[in-house]
Amino acid sequence: MAVEIKSGDILSSEHLTKHMKIFAGPGAGKTHFLVENIKNIIVNNSIVSRSKARKVLCITYTNAAVEEIKRRLDRFSNSVVINTIHGFIIEHIIAPFQQDLKKIMLSDFGINVNNAGKITSQIEGVGILHGYEREEIYKFITDITSENIELSYSKKAMGNVQVDNEKYLSDNLRLLAKPSNIADNHIKAIKEFTWSIARKLTHDEILYFGYRILQENSTALYATRVKFPFIFIDEFQDTNPLQTKLIKLIGEKSTIIGVIGDVAQSIYSFQGARPSQFLDFLVPGDRELVEYTINGNRRSTNNVVNFCNLLRSSDKTLTQKSIRPYINEIEKETCESCKVVFLLGSTTEIMKKISQIIEAGGVVLTRAWAAAFQYIQGIDSSQVDLLKKIYNSYYNSPIDIRAEISEHNNVMWVRSFRFIFLLWEGYRSGSFIDIIKAFSLYAKTEKNKIAPCHIIQIKNLLTELFKVLSDTSSPVQLINNFNLLIAEPKYSELKEVILGQNLNIPCFSEYDDDKLIQNISNLTWETAYKLFSEVFSENSKYMTVHQAKGLEWDKVVVSVTPNNFDKTNLKQFFSNPQLLQESSAEEFARMYYVACSRAKSELYIHLSDISLASIIKSSICAFHANNNGMVIDYVIENC
């Protein structure tokens, strides 16, 4: 039986001698719980407080979560290592045990890596073979295989040759997985190039080699246990089996393991995560594991919490209660009066209402980006289709195009679009800083060399460039026009002194196929600018459920529709929501739950099928009958 605790509770020294599994739902205050208990360990636990070498390890799912925990720990952070699982393995297992890594590459895959350079992780958002010409890789392959043939593999395909973690987990087989177009006798050569020349590991390989190093090297395992006497893993429902095996291995002796998560929010099956990884988690060895629950929800109103409880009614591990704090009685009355609103149909009136919610600060959450694009205001359906095609072209790629646009700018067309938009913003606002920021994407601009004559030249250049700009202009054409203009003799001094003689803004690379190039070239300025400034942006109003995980808003519109892979429909889902098992239908239910739980005050659920009204009424009526005191105040709007 799990022990109920609150997010503000501090675990006693006795509690900290046992492994912990903590069930905590959305808005439970798990970050607060983690941070305050880590501080307590640092100050009061002699194993950590009396040693400069020993630290608390906190593993969380995203880099954003890492930064947030660092911020909250503040002055205590010197005694804590906060990282993602991949970052932890690279820094503390793979980097210090390079010889073990190379021995395992040889013993497990027959690949002898003699290069003295350090092997590390691939760069986020960049292909693992980025920076190497295909011809160089082809020559490496043919030299090893002694073949006299012409190869035509893409770098993307060759980069997808990697350790097969699934085969290792299921059958203990140490194999390399490959795309179907790669010949069997080229697999090892490609992987040898990647490991010995590029010296990079894929994300799956980081997990594999991290585990294998600890498994094979008792010194490495002992050193990890000594360095980290306490390990806390946040969002444990998102871990995959190999991560779980690694954590269990460390926890078999001396190290205390604490896992915190929520089975109802396990939505990363495509990365190997399963609800059972959390439900069935036990650490081998003699040390006891104690289960705790945090039932409070500090984020959402009673109506939102109770509707979410309906969606997770099949899960008996957790039933949330709203303990949302209010500033005053007026705010409490206003928030508690917000009903859960079901918007049925896609009439002009319904879509207008959704637009008003967005304008008032709301967000729309969808199953996939293709569905999110239809809510973007001010662009026509043909442009929406282009956005869908562009996004879907990266579906089987290691590139997260949303992250590329909002953070990385490594993909060539994304960088060139960012460049032209920054130029435009600087020109329109008169901000020379934005203009310099744009040029710095491609040139090392030395501000001290900029003279008044150069500023005049840049102003003249941009005036000429943007004089024909309209909402229907093509960003690709604007970029091409820039390249033509900057090549003119009158701007030669500007290039020589400020921008560099070889400045050129390329839109596309060898990775971009003809269809992608055509679709991107057909985007209008208005659509592309909205994509960068409103959709794939820091304060986006349109998101997928996966992207929204961990975030919260006052007003949320949920428009989550199952696809063919989900093997369910909304009638089945609302009739009998089930989310604990590992079928695709139950993962869809978890996805819906995550989406609804993002709302703090106002939850709107958009359903195009108006026949769902009767099912929703029946489901809520049954919930009221079966749950004493839990009431969902709701309204169905069908304009």
C-alpha cells in the first residue's frame, strides 16, 4: 500500500535508507518535492555533506527541465549533478572510460577503433555524419571491402546504421540495425567510419554502451555508485527498458534510487517507454523499496482535475484532488465557475470561438502537427497543406524540425529563413542589432569595423531587397535576391570589411529532396513568418501533446483525434477510457489525459463529431454516480 505524502514533505533519514517509487500526477509539485528533498540531503545527510566528491544525481527528461531544476537549486547546485540520461552517461560513464568503450565495440561488433580522439554524442539536431562528404565515406567503405563499385547511399541512411537495442533487450543479441537499402557487407564499414572518424554515437548507442561499460567494468560501476549515493529520476514513466536496466544495475548496491512519475502520462512508446516500466519497477538487492503517492494538484481547478480523474479512472494508483492556491476569493470564484466546455462541430461559429480563445492567450493542443496547422489564423488551406507536407517529410528523420526552427537553426533552409526574417525585423524596426544578428548566422561580424558608410550601404541594400515584399512573396526568392544583390560591385567593400568576400546564403543542401525543395519554395512570406514567429516559437499558441508535456496554460483547447495507428476512435475512448495497458489505444488515452491536464482554469475540448454529445453526457453521469463528491461542471456547445 502506497504512503500518501504532500509535495512539501521532507523525507526522513530513515526514509532515505530505502529505494523510493513516487506516484505524482500533473500539477502535483514534483519538481518542488525533488528540489527540497535534494537540498535536505545536501545539508543533513553526512554521506553527501561531508564529502566534496560525492553528489546527488538528478536525471530528468529534457534540457529545459534540467535548467529549471538548476535554477531552483541555486546555491545548492554545486553538490548536485543534474542532467538528462544521455548527458549523464556521456559525461560520467563514456567520457572517462573510453578504452572500455572501444573494447566493447571490438568484442560486441568486431569493430576495432584505434583513433585516439574522444568518442562522444552526436550533436542535437544535426546528422551524425554532418561535416563529412559522401565521397569520403564511400572511399572508406570500398577500401575496407576491397570493392570497385559506385555507391549512392545518402548520409542520412548511413547515419541510421546503429546498435540494435531492441534485439539486445529481447534476445541478448549484439547486432547493428540498418536501413533496407544498405548492403549487409557495408554495415561494419559504415559504423567503423562513424565511430573512428566521425567519433560519434547515436542516442540509442549512448544507452547501450553506457550500460555495457558498467556491466563489464566493475571499477566503473563502483566509481559511479561511490560518486552518486543518491539518484533521483524524474518523469520515470518516459524511460525505456535499457535506461531502466542501467539504473537498476547502479542501485543493486549502496546507491539509493528514487523514481518519480505518472503512468497516465507515459506517451513515448516510440522511444521504448512503457507504463509497466514504472508500475513494475523494483531494484534488485536486499534494500526495500517504498511506494508513495502525491495526490494533490496545485495547477488546475476542481472541474479540470475531476474531468482528468474521469479519463484516468482505470488507474487506481492515483486520484487527484485540486489544492490550487488562489490569490483571493474573487479569483477563486471566477476560476471555479469555469466549466469544461465541449465544442462540437467545425462550423464557422465554433472555429471563430476557438480563434477568440487563442487571441485571449489560449493554446491549441493536437495529436500531430498536421492537425495543429489547420488552426493557424490568417493562412489558406493550400498553405496549410504545404506545412503538413514539409513537416511530414521529416517524420522518419532524426531531425526535429520544430526544434530546428525554435532553437537550433542547423538545417540549411531553416537557417536561411531565420536570416531573412531577422533582416526584415531589423529593417522594419530600425534595429541594427537584429541586422547584425542576422549576418552573424553566416559571417564573423566585427562591430568595431563598422563605419557610418557601411551602415548606409546596409540600409540601401535592405531597402532595395524589401521594396517588393508582400504577404505572398516567397522567402526563398527573397534569399536568392539577397545573394544577387550582395554580389554586385557596389557592395564589394561591405563584403570585404564586414561580411566576408564569400558570403552566400544557401537555402538547400544535399539532404533536401526535390519535393521538399518545391514545397518550401512555395511557402509564402506570411505563412513562413507565422511558422517561425507564432507556431514553432518560444510562446507558440499551437502545439502537439508531446511538445506540451510539462507545460501549462490558463486556457487550453484540446483537439486530439486518433490516427490509424491508435486503433481506437473517440466514441470508444469516451465510452470507457482505459490507459494502463500498453496497447496503442491506451497510449492514445494517456495522450488525451496529458493534453487535458495542461489546463489551469479553462478547458475546451473540440470535437468535430457532434454525435459524441450523448456519449460524453453518459460518461460524465456515470462518473458522478461512481465517485462520491466528485462533480464535473460542464457545458456542450453545438453551434
